[in-house]
Amino acid sequence: MRKKKIKVLTISDHPLSPSGVGTQAKYIIEALLQSGKFEVVSLGGAIKHDNYNSGKVQEYGDDWIIHPVDGYGNPEIVRSIIRTEKPDILWFMTDPRFWGWLWHMEDEVRSLIPMVYYHVWDNYPYPHYNYPLYQSNDLIVTISKVTDDIVATVSPEVNRIHIPHAVDTEVFKKHSPADVQAFRKNAFAKMQNYNPDRKYFFWNNRNARRKQSGTLLWWFKDFLDVVGHDNAGLIMHTDPKDKHGQDLKRILKDRGLDQGQVLLSDQKLPPGSLSLIYDMAIATINIADAEGFGLATLESLSCETPIVVSMTGGLQEQVKDENDNWFGIGIEPSSKAIIGGQDIPYIYEDRLNKQEFVDALVKMYNFSNEERCELGRKGREHVAKNYNFENYKKRWVEVMLDLHERCGSWDDRKDYERWSVEAI
């Protein structure tokens, strides 16, 4: 008789979508499925669906079923899925501001199955207002060192484990010069005003406010004024008309950057093609004012391309290691403004100084090829050591097996009190 597999209900960006959350969810789900010990039911959200038909992922058949949902679902959908699918674990991921409704019903869920939250938080000060949210989980898995310290300080009673993001180094890797040259010719040579002699930087992010896409373009013009508009360029892989961002094409026009200095890559690309763009670039840039981790820069380092980043959130642990070995250039914030709203009363927003940013690009531009290659080579070693893909998958399987053993589910649910006594 076949041993019953542990069933996991996941809620996240659609795990077959190209977003960072979707990609990491897919990595984790596939690790569980490949162990042969799990089956998965996914609520796939955060994208516009062509239809809402549930479907099996062909490679895994009955072991992985995806139900498309708007947003990340709602209490009625979760109640229905839990009762019909009878999962053993609920796993969910992304920014906590999306999960208030789920934690509000944690007494319904956790009385039956444990809840695992894969969590990232962008910055200090310690968010003590997150305490009741953290307390509503059986396990918090932290993505960055900053997040791990925050959870340990704000909610030390909650079980937590640190598992940072990882990338597949078999996909994100350095390519042969011939492959890069062929890709340049096929993907970029036909673009108007493309100049193969330029040294290109790469920016791979969503065009959104915190990513500072407009600031990047505004300041990149100042950098080009120093080194020459025919000598350097920028490739931006993003949607220039994203409703959550700025009109990048208008900025390019008004800043005089529409003569090939900036190339817009606005079509979805497979990971292999992105890997080749990283390989084309002399460095990858991320100057976000808040960045929980920053998957693109990790992919860049895996491709042996150094990075230029703001020293915020998870970017800090990518650009240098605990022994102060650097894998690019880190720019310290020149100001830390306390911003917030009703849901998030306070958090730092890190802003850079323009001249320090321009100086960092000039420095990277002036490095010899050998110096940049050495930074990139060490960066890939850093990825292999600290963000190892095989270890990442192995640890997630171990964590979920241990959680199921410790907490049980349904008739053998353990380690959860349905009530508490508090002094008034």
C-alpha cells in the first residue's frame, strides 16, 4: 500500500509566473514534489488570468493542482479548499500587508493544520506592530538576515528558521563569448541606435515607486555626461508603462536618452535569455529605497556579473559577505526617512546621494575587464556557498517534514492551543 503523501496548500503569486515570489514558490514546490513525499494544491494569484479553470501541472499530474484566484484569494476560498482538499500544511509567502485576512482567521485554520509563513521585511526600525501577525504562525521562515533579526527581536516565541532565496546556477551562469555575441546580434542588434561598443549596465526590476526607476534614469544621464553618451548604456528589463511606476519613455525623451543610451526590454523572457543579458552587462544595478532581498542581483552574481546596489535590506548581504569580501559596489544611504501609513506605522526608506551613485557607476565603468571578472567570479562563489540551490531545496523538504512531524494535522494536530488565559 502506498504511503500517504503530505498535502501542502500554497498561497502566493502564481507559481508559474515570472515574478520573484512566483519563481521562489515554484522552486520550493518542485523541491517538495521531487522528494516524493508531498503533494501540492496551489492558489495561484497576483496576475490577470485568462480563465479560472483549475489545472494539473503536466510534469507532476495529480500531485500538483493549481487553482487561479484574484489577489491571493479570500476566506471563503480558503475555507472551501481546506475542507475539500484536507491539506496537512498551509504555506504562504510575500509581503505581510496582503495577509491580514488570513491571520484574522488563523484560529479556524490552525486548529486543523499548521501555518508556515515565508517572510521578508525590508528595513528597520523593529516593527513591533507586527507582533500579533508573527504570533499567528506555527513557523516563520525568514528570507534575509535583516528579516531574521527582526522576527527574533519582535516575536522571539515564534518558531523561526532562516532560508534565504536561491537561484539555479545551472541556468544563471556565465556563457561562452560566442553565445553572448550571437544573443547580442539576435536580440539587440536590430534595435534603433544600438551600439555594440557601449559598456552596458543592466536593471531588471518592476517599474514601481520603491524601485526608483525614474531616479535611476535621471541620474544615469548625469553619469553619461561624465563618461560620454556613446561609451556606456543601460538595459532596463521592465514595463515602461506599468501603472505602479513612472512613464519611463517620457523620461527618456525629456532627458535626451532616446538615442540608444537606454534600451527597453519590455517582453517577458525565459530565464536562459535573462542569463545572457546579465552576461552582456558590466554590472547589474539596484538602487531601491526598500528591498527585502532582490532576486535579480543574486541572479547577476550567479552569472559572474558584479552588482551596484544600495545598502538596504537583503542587498547588503549579497554585495559583501561576513568577512567583508565585496562582489560589487555598495552605496550607503545618505538619508533614512521614517515613512508609513495606517497598516505600517513606521519603516525606514533609504535614499541615496546622486553624486555617490554617479561615482559608483564611474568606478565600475573604469574597472578593467580583469577587475570586473574577478568581482564576478568571487560573486558566483558567494552564491554557491551561501545561496546554494541544492541546499535550498533540501532544507525546505527537511523543514516541512519536521513541521508535519511536530505539529501534525486534523485528527492528530499537536503543538497548538485553541485557547489562552490572559490577565486583564
